[in-house]
Amino acid sequence: MTGRAIRSIGVAGPGRPAMLEDVEPEPAAGQAWVRTEWSGISAGTEVALVRGTDPHHTVGWEPDLRSFAPGAPLAGYPVRGLGYMEVGRVSESRTDALPEGSLVAMAYGHRTGRCADAATSVVVPVPDDLDPLLGIYLAQMGPICVNALLHAAAAYAGPGAGIDAGVRGRQVLVTGAGVIGLFSALLAVRHGAADVVVAEPAAERRAVVEALGLVAVDDAAGEAWLAVKQRWRNRAGEHGADVVLQCRGHDSSLATALKSLRPQGVVVDLGFYQAGAPNVRLGEEFHHNGLVLVCAQISRVPRGMAEAWPRAALAAVTLDLLRARGDDIRRHLVTDIVDFHDGPRLLADLAARRRGTLQAVLSFDEAG
């Protein structure tokens, strides 16, 4: 195969992240070459792929029915698609849409470069007034969290609702203080929530919540729901959160989310439950309080909102937050900056639980 040789981080086999050799096509008319400068690691998603515990590696997938079932797994090895938080500089261009020297955010994986086509993929300009590293959040991670607010808005006010309709004036609980949870909490505050609380079992992450000026509550024993009900005492029988943004891939957090809601409240779920959810008891609060549980996935905004909310619009809301809170996000969320060449070792350590991070970022300064 002809093209341009690049290096990427993938998974050679279960538990074996590795540096891979790949080939990208040369830029044609209307395209440009983007040389990577930064790439953020999404620890939950990527660790699942390293371990091989994601469902695409364990069971079959029927794409027409969109259903998992026993059978040959869809995914095999090597895995070449790790990563979705990239910032790169246009070094060669054959299109006015991507001028040489411009900095852009994309979602193309931990790779030294990419042939980019703005007509067929999401390419978000990184403005000069933004810390370039924070551009890792523009193309996908930030939009994931903005999409959660859209799902809350649609649940409360229908498909014509504005981004703030699900949180403005409401009591909002966020479960999980990872990057997605912290971003979601900051977005809820920025878009007018009356009160925001973050439930998190780890003391070091609760400290980050508080450093960002948010309220943290300990959920190590699964009792945060009671603190939430006591904090938000409405009229009799109506205590608790209006909305929960569930941002942790553990069924215990989903259980907390459901127990924390007032009757007819809404859980917007961003979690990825690799081990299922045996601790979620749908015959309890979910049934008796008439609750709503909706999955927010970046591959789709709420039904009826796609035209008004393309990825560029989600990125624009993300940029607004980064301009307002970028210094705090850089200071408190970005815990590790690692050379690209050391990326496989970092992922192996994360998968083996030898190391923890909040937001690790790969630097391509010496990648060549």
C-alpha cells in the first residue's frame, strides 16, 4: 500500500499496547496533512480496549439489527483505533478550508499524523486565544458532555429546546469525578443550574471537585443519595435531584443516580458498563418514582435535534466553557503529560492498575 508512513499506538493483543507502523494516504485535492502535537487519553474507553473487555471483543455484533449476541466478536487484533482527542498542525494543504500553519482538533487516534478532509470528517479550528493543549477537548470529549445536557433538555422540553433547558434552575447531581463528570458539572453550572453536586468515591477526585469550586459528596459507601435527598428537600415526597448526569461506568453509580432523583426525575447516562449492571434494581426507585433513564451517546444527539446540533455546534459550546474555565481545567484536570513514545507503557500501567491518572496527554514534540 502506498502512502505516508506514520506511527500509532494500538493494541497488539489482550493486555499488550504497542507502537504500530501504519500508512496514511497522501493529501489529495481538498485535503491536508495534519501533524499531531497533542493527543489525550480517554482512560476508561482505552483501557477497556487494551484489556479486551469491551463487548466488541467478547461477543458478536449484528450491525443491521444493532444487537449483540453469541458469535464471533466483531473486533480482532491488532486494534489500531485507540484515542479520539487529537490536536495537530496543518503542515501541508491542498484546500483553503485548512490553511497551512493552522491548528486543528480532530478525533483520529494516537498517531503521528493524519490526512484530513474537512468535507468528510470533523475538523475543529483551535483559536489562537486557547491553550493549544486544551484543544484535545474540542472535537469529541467536550461534545460528549454537551450532548448529555442536550439529552436532559430534550427530556424536559422536547427537541426544540435550548442547551440549558434541562439544567437551568434545576438541582443537578453528577455521579463520577472523572474528566467527563467534571466537564459535565462545569457545563451544568455555566448553563444555569440552581445547584450542582458531584458524587465521587475517591477522596483525591473529590479534592479536584472542590478545587474547581464545586460541591463534592462521598459515595464510597453508596450513600451519596441520602446526602442529596437531604440537601434538596422540596415539598413532601419530592426530595432529591431533578437531573443526574451519570458519568461513571460502574453500576453502583447508576444505582446512586436512580436513588438520588425526585419522582419523575431524569438520569442522563454516559457510563460504559463493561461488567453489566447487576446492582441496579429497576423494581425499586426506578419503578416506584416513575423515573426516566436515557443513554447519551456521542454518535447521536436526541431525536429531532441533529440538524440544529451538528458536531461543530457541540464544539462551540465546549469552546465557550474552555474560554471561561480553561486555566482551571488545565491546572486541575491535566495530571500527566507523557512523551508519545512512552504511551504504550502508560496504557499498560493503567490497564494493570499500576498507575492512575485523571487526564493524561501525549506530547508529540519528539515524535518526528
